[in-house]
Amino acid sequence: MPADRLFARPLDLVNGTVDMTHGSGGKAMAQLVRDLFAAAFANPLLAQGNDQAAFDPPPGRMVVSTDGFVVSPLFFPGGDIGKLAVHGTVNDVAMAGAVPICLTAGFILEEGFPLADLKRIVDSMAAAANEAGVPIATGDTKVVERGKGDGVFITTTGIGVVPPGVAPSGDRAAAGDVILVSGTMGDHGVAIMSTRENLGFETEVLSDAASLHGLVAAMVAAVPDVHVLRDPTRGGLATTLNEIAHQSGVGMVIREADIPLRPEVAAACELLGLDPLYVANEGKLIAICAEADAAALLAAMRSHPLGADAAAIGRVQDDRHHFVQMETRFGGKRIVDWLTGEQLPRIC
């Protein structure tokens, strides 16, 4: 029987909603997968039509990373949960210095969620994957009862390969190393909060969500021995530096005046009572390298569109307490500690 005759009526992607049959494993689920997910994510790996995707990996060390996305609201200035799910996982793979090969995607849908909104998310996710050149190879869909979810949750897994001679890791920061960031801090978190709190700023703050593997490729081409790469997502710059300091058994000193920050983000943080050092990013990275390599690495970062605002912001030092300290604009120092909780819940 031709595929089109399997279904009694077309999937209503304008006025329809998700119902429990879309997760039943029957015709309704097959129709949702075929007419929405498979149509948007079309690629040779997905076209295999199995419960897994088979492929021959290129030579090198394999990297795998998985992440769940529960952002609220689902749509925000500069992006949405679908775009975020692609960029977030591509970046986690890229922080190993890896070239991403493919993604998987799992969707938890709530009964009653508008299919038009789901299509908007899936189309955005497909566009992000196509732009990154990283296919969505396989996936899964589940539906929960109304009130048991929050519209859409997405889990993605990324697979990549690290080229020979590249081995960044959070335990490789050493005293004397230079700390760099690829651009302005806090854009994503402020974009989320501005929408969540219905705040109207004179200048709209957009999420910085982007896939960073192209930037990373340019960086490791210039400086293969980058010691640490990390994307400062939840908890922002401050939390990520504390994680690295403890992982490597070192301390750090950063300079407040050198940390890139958009004026509108600084103003929004002041209005909301937030410290921009702890606000999330989704298209920025931290790099730590030997002092001798810092100039070349910074030049490589600034030569790429996603690193145009890159800056050196501090140094690694010996410190048995593993403190992260900041030299303030007023000439003093303060400890930049871990957060005990989360400034901005559900930002990714």
C-alpha cells in the first residue's frame, strides 16, 4: 500500500494539537514522524529508517555528549528550544576539539501542545543542524498526558571525532596559562529573562546561541595544544572557571575591565539584580592556553565571525585553595565563588 494511503487524513500542522495517539507507536505516531520529523530532518542517515543509524566514523578519538533542554519560554529573542538543542550539543562535542559527525534527538511532547508550534521548533532545529552541517541521524518521540509536561522537552546526543594531536581537557590548566573568552558574556540568559519577565528594553537583547565547531577548528589549527576549552552555559563564566580551577587544581585571577559585556546586558542585569558573571551563554567559549600561544590563539579567534569580540581576561596561578579571584575596576580583588543555587532556572 502506498505510504500516503496509510493515513485517513493529513496531519493538521496549522490547527491540530499533540494527542496521546502520537506516542502510541501506531499510525498516528508514524504519520507524525514521517510528515513532521523525517520531512524536516531529511538526510541519508535518517533515511535508513531503522531504530539506529549505522555509519563508518573517520579516524581519530571518538567523543560523545548528551544534554536535555527544558528552556522556558520555548521561544525567545534569537532562538527557541529546537535551535538551542542543536547548538548546545554540537558545542559540548566541539569543546573536546572534536569535529561533530551527527546528532540524535528525543522529544517528550505534552498532550494538547499545538502542532504549529511543534513544527516551528522542528523547522528551526533542522535549519540549525543544516547550517552546522551536522545531521540528525536518529531519534525518538514520547507523549505524556496534559499537565504532566511543559509543552516540549528535547534530549540530544552528539558524536564527534577528535583529530590527532588535539586534547583539550578541564584538568590541563597550569599556572601561567592565559584565560580567553570568545565574546560578550550573558547574552543568552538575559534574552531568556527579558521574555520570561515581559521586559521591554530599548535595544532587544538576542540569544547568542550558535554552533562553535567552526571557531574551534580555526583555533586548534592555529594552536593544536589548547589546554582547555569549555562553553560557559548554566552558571556562566564564574561557575565554569570554578569548575576548571578545581578540576585542574589551580587558582585563577580575571580582570573585570577586560571581560566583554554588552551595555544593554549590563543594564538588564543591574535592573534584574543579576551578576553577569553567572548568566548563561550558548554561543561563547572559554579557552586556556600556554602564555607563549596566547597571541596566536587570540588572533585565530578574532579572525572568525563567532570570535570577533574575543579577549584575554586573566591568568591561571598556583593556589592550593583553587580560588577564582577578580581584579575589580576599582583596583581591589574579590573572590568569584560558586553559586549555591541557580540565578536563572530553565535557561537551556
